[in-house]
Amino acid sequence: MRHFTLGEATDLLPRLTTLVDALRRLRDDAAVKKAQVDLLWERLENGEPVLSAIGEEQRELDAVSTRLLAKAEEIESTGCVLRDLEVGLVDFPFRSRTGTVFLCWRVGEPAILFWHGADEGFAGRKPIEQLPLDRT
């Protein structure tokens, strides 16, 4: 697990904003495409000749799903942890004097303003001013 300094995590915020927004759009695109495929299957079951349309829509859904997975892997490759896509909640492992804690940021916040212990999560967020100092 990669551990971040506050500066390293802060430097990633613009990139993460872009990545999370792109992931959300891809998720939404995949949901729409899945609904279209499901509708076509219903039409096929009702006797309509839509098999070729199902194949085309399924290929498009597969392509969107591939892009979605690649974007999720790109976020993961940064070393941060995407906790909640809908909220845009991202954690950054941080080595403090008490052990590993998480710097906690939500898309739209101007900076990393909170942190929480490994077993606390979002509900346990504390102001960054209360962050235990680095071991080093």
C-alpha cells in the first residue's frame, strides 16, 4: 500500500476530479446502454426481429464497460482508494505517528480538509488540523 504525504495527495486532486467525473459518465453511459439491450431482449421475446440490433448494442455496451474498467484501474493506479463513486469520496493512506490513517477528500472540496482512522470511515472524519504528525 502506498502512503501519501499531504502534499502528494493534494497534488493529485485535479487529476482525480477529472478521473472521477469521467468514471461517473462512463457508469451512466453503461447503465443507459444496458437498459437499451434489456429492452431489445424484451422485444425479441415478443417476436420482433431485433437480434442484429441486440448484437450491435451489446458490442457498444462491452466497449463502454471496457473503458469504465480502464478508468477505474487508472484511479486505482494512483494509490488512492475510491470509497464512493456517487459521493466522489477518495481516501489516501497516510503514515501517522499512530499508524496508517486516511486523508479524506470528496470531489468538490477545495482541499483535503479531513482525515479518519482506518476503522472509522467517512462518519469519523476529523479536521486535518488534528492529524497525528508523521513518524519521520
